[in-house]
Amino acid sequence: MHWSSSSGPASLIRVGLRLLLVGIALIVISGTQRGQAQTLGFDEDRIRRATVFVMQVDVNASVPIITCAASGTLVTRTGLIITNAHAAVSGEGCPGNDLIIAIGSEADAPPIPTYRAQIVQSDDGLDLALVQIDRQIDGRLIDPTSLSLPFVELADSDELQLDETLVVFGYPDIGNSGVQTTRTTLTGFGAEPSGGDRAWIKTSISLEGAMTGGGAYNQVGQLVGVPATAPVLGISPETRCLSLQDTNQDSVINSQDRCVPVGGSTNVLRPSRFARPLFRAASLRLELQFQAVQTPSRTSVSGEPTFSRLFFSPTVNEAGMPASVVRTLPAGTESVYLFFNYTNMTPETVYELRVSNGGVVNATFSLPPVRWSGGINGLWYLGSSGQSWSNGIYDFTLLIDGVVADSARLLIGGGTEAQPTFSDIAFGIENTSGGVVGVGYVLPTGTIASARFVFRGMTPGLRWASIWYYEGTEVLRETLDWSDGESGTKTIRIQDPAGLLPGSYRLELYLDTGQGFRLASTSDFTLAGDPVGDFARIFENTRFTTAANLEDARTAPPLTSFGAGTETIYAFFNWNRIRPGTLWTLRWMVDGEPFYEQTAPWSTAENGENFLMQLSSPGGLPDGTYGIELVINRLVFARANARIGIGQLPIDRLAQASGVQMRGQVLDMETGAGVSGATVIVISELFNVEDFTERWEQEQVFSLTTTDLEGHFILGRLLQPSAPYSVFIIADGYLPVSADGLEVAADTPPLNIPVFLTPG
């Protein structure tokens, strides 16, 4: 690397450059000898600077009024931020209409409102949102590609292990303090249908409500989870609410002013894998507009939300149904799932689970107040596996919006009793030999639906019962004396010569314990589509095409490949016998990575053609292989793919936070004092200093920053290995300094470089 100055005493410049070069050499040469943790990339300063404060505001008033607030994290250099949906998306509790992003200028200083942003992706149930900086604080538009902000990289949260150390970053209060850093231990994982056994990450500490929306990091500085809790408005005393502004203009800030809700303490994180589809969609949104012309929508809710029919199971099957129903579990239990019915739930509903033993709440197995991530009505579960439960009597209490909804009790370690049992239930169509075949939990419409289960420990004459439900209403009940032996497999069925209606069904099996009937097994299943053997033909003729407009697309021939630069493609499918209200999932992918997924009740006619979706970009869709999947009860019933251009997205190496951090201090050669306001420019590897000084174009700049009051600077983008960069540094009253050929190796630790400027 060779540095030069435009003029001035060559000896002074050589002294400064010699110090700079020696600093680089010492860092690079000793990189593999000084701390692998640092070499691997845990850069606390970069993570701290990537942590922002997100304020939702109402700008209709003469002065913008803060309506909600949370921490957030920059995940791209162009200003894409991940935070909690409940604090960003406008709703009943947060009725704002704009977002302000505050950024910390110093480690211990409160954040300073700097930018405005808009929501580009959100999942209200998962309580995650991605917002994009698009304006200055005064409203002037920003080209995001011109930004060069510090950012972090998403980790594969599925690789986390129990007892792993995590570091959480966020703002502990409503913008009055700097970023807080807290170390914690991963104590467990929480399960629910929306994410399986790793839907939640449990930690060993309680984080303040304002930390929600921030970030938790593994030991190499990658984002593994987002702290999550939601305020219970106006009910829960554990929910903090702070007055921040003189909203009634009486010159005093007190309880009479508007209160900003902040959730209570939380010990749970949403894993980063939930953010990946949102991140992919937001990244494409920078160049791509996605519009579902006929989109899945949630039906309206009538009535108050409720939980009921609480019961326990030691395991969950592949359809998210209980493997069995138990009242006690043996000592050494490591897997417990609480199942319950739910009605009239919405993504804005806040629910909570408190698990207590001897009156003491167990934070590891409980769930603090969080957003609901399921449907409107159905069967849900919360639980955990791979974690030891000590012996005792546990009380499970469910709350909705801060009010107790229902509770149940479970005994662990009470010993095992020889008693009759039924296994989980599989559904299908009976063949000629009496076997039950099919996909198990989604059957085609017909006149008969069969259920098969395993029984053990049964005795002749034992009273038992089966109850069938359709859309929550009982349609068939049978109470019989057992006559099928001690153990084996049994098949029962529901039938209607006129044909069973499409929709949601449930089967409950009961056993007489001598003190009344108890639930022994239960499961839900769906009837939909026309029968093709034992398979349900629900969706068909799934296809892609392109056309000049929507009407022409309806009659255009199907296509599987499109030329590079195609601006719009359409996707269609036909459907058969889907009852309105049936939960289904629409999933869009590019190169195998989901970028749009929504599960919602079916909201159109039972049969039809040309369910239409439109994917477009005025600048042309990026090359890639685009696909859709149509899913019911976790089973894919239709899929289609189409290739655009070369069929693969271009690789954007700037989408990763890997690389080498460069920071330093610009000093006065004569006094040794820091030089404030100096501009440090790193020039792209495609150009050199001469190119830059001749043209001074934005495309030549890899990263740009200015020094603080003491002359310190930190680049917002990480240097990539083996890329030859150039550096240009200029300040008022000093001779500029420049250099070509700055390269770093993959294992280079963060650079900390002193730069001396000569007055002139």
C-alpha cells in the first residue's frame, strides 16, 4: 500500500504513514495469535452502533406525538431495520402513522432522532417487522443505496444449544440512556405450532420492556434472536406506561399526558430464522413489488377471545396434534405440552402462560405476554422438550390481555399407573383389506372418513366413547362397551350417504375411569377437495404466465421460463371444495428461499378458477427461480416453479456482515490532538485515488464517514478480504492524505489505525 500527500514536507508525511503501516502490519501479523473470539468477529462497538431506537409517532398534531417505541437493529448497510411489529405497525394500541429512527452517536449517550422510515415487511403474530430508512428527520427523501450504516448479520438460530452464552443489546428505557449490553444464558426453547419446538428462545434473565425489538447475539456477533413482549394496555399492572411529552400543552409532563406503553419484563426471544423470509422479501422489495391481487385475508372476529379444554400430552406428532392425553407424567420427564382450544383470537391479542410450582412461577417454562401467532379458532399448544422437569404439582394458567382465561394442573413424578390408553389418531380412507390409507390429516370429501388408533391395557366391558365434531358442533356420539381385546389397533368411522361436507373435523376418544369419563385422545383433521384415490385434489392447474395486463393474463398460455428483464409475471390456480374458514397457507419462494408466507382462513367461494397473484418490478424482476406452494395442515397440495433469466439470483456479497472492521483516529501531526470533522473515504476496489479525485462520483465510494470531536472514526461497511481498496482523507486546514492498495485477509481482526494530517 502506498500513501501520498498532494504537498507538504515529505519527511512529516513519511513519519505519519510509517506509524500507520506499522499499526496495520502488527495487527495483521499477530491476528491469529491474539484472541480467536475477536478474530471470529464479535465486534461490540459495531453491534452497539447498529442498535437503534424506533419511535412510532402521530404526525397529524402540530408536534409529532410518540405513540409507541422499541429497540431495533440495522441488518443492512442501506438502512433496513428489524424490530417488533407491535411497536411499529399501526394498530389499536399504537395508532401512529410514521416512524422515527434514533441512532446513538456515542456509547453511553441517548439516541438522537436522525431518520424516518416506513414498514416494508411485517408478521403481526410473530411480532416481527422490517422497516426501511427512506427520509431524513426533516422529511427529505433518501436514496437507501447511498447509505453506509453499520449492520449485523443474521445467524442460523437452529444451531443454538442449551447453556450457550448470549449477549443482548437494546435501549433499557424510552430513549433516556445509551445502549445497554446484557449477558445471559440460553436456558431452553419454547414450542408452539407457528414454529415447532424452537418457536421461542428462553434466557436466564428478565429484560426490560424497552429492550424488546433489540437483538441477542452469539459469540461470533451474529443476530440469533429478537427480544419479544407486548404491553397489555390498560389492564396489567406489570406493563409500564411512560409519559414522554407535554401532549396536553399544560407545560408539565405528568400522568395527564399521553402515555407510551412499554411491555413488562421478558425472558424470551423470537429466533432469527423467523426473520429470514421477511428479510428476503424486504431485500427484493428494494427492486421488486409483490402484489397479491387476490390475497388471503382474515375473517372478522365475533365475540371475546377465549381458551378452553386444557389438557396435556408428552409429545406432538407431525401434524401438530397430541400423541396422547395424560394427567400425570413420571419422574425424569423432559417433554410437556399444554393443548387448548382457542376462539376469536387476532394478531393483536396478547396472551401469556404462567407455570408455577408451589406458588412460585417458573420462568423457564412460562411465556411472558406476547402477540398471538395462530388463527381465529382452533387447537393450539405451548410446551418444551429436552429440558428436565423436577417432581411436583404444576399449575398452568393462561391469560388473555392480562385476564385469566383458564387453568389446568399436572402432576410430575407421581409414579406410573397401569391404565388403559389410546394413542394419537390417524385419519384416512379405508381400502378393501381394511387398512386406512391417505395423507393422515387432510382427506378428500366423500361419504366416509375413517380414524385409526392403537389401544393398550384395555379390559372387556370397559365403557368408552367417541365424539365427532364438524366446525365445532357435535355431529356423532357413540358410547360402547369395549370388546376388542387388551391391545391392538382399532378403526372407527364417520359417514353420511349424502356426502360429508368439506371443512374442519375433530374426533375425541374418552375412557370411563370409574369417576366419570376422561379424555384419552383427540385430533383434528380437514376434508377438502375432490377424491383422486385416497388423495385430495384441492388445488389444480397451478401455472405462471405473463401478459400486458390482468385481463390478458387470464387467457394467456402457461409458461415456465421468462426472459431476463421481465417486469411482471402472474400465477394462477384453480380450487375445489374448500370450505370458507379452512386454514391454508400460501408460500412464495425464490431460489428455494421463502420470501412470502401467510396462513389464513380461506375467504372466497368453495370452488373456483384463476385465483390470481401478480409479481412485478418496473425495473425488471431479478433473475431467479420463483415458485409457489399451496399448503393445508402442513401438507403441500400444489406447487409450481418458473425461471426468469438464468434462474438464479445474483450474489450480493454486501448482504453479509462478514469482513473486517476499520476504525481509527485522525490526529494533528504537530500537536497530536484529534482532528474533528475530517472526512474519511474508502474507495471501491474498482477505482483508485486518481480516478476518484478526477471524477468524485458516488459509485466510486465504498464507505464514507467523518471524525467525531476527538478525531475518532469508524467505517459503516466492513472491508472484504482480498479486495484492494483506496483511502482518501481530507479536513479543513490540512493537507489531504491518500493511499492505494489497502487489502485485508479473512482472519484479520478489526483494524484500529492512527492517521496524522499535516496543517497546511
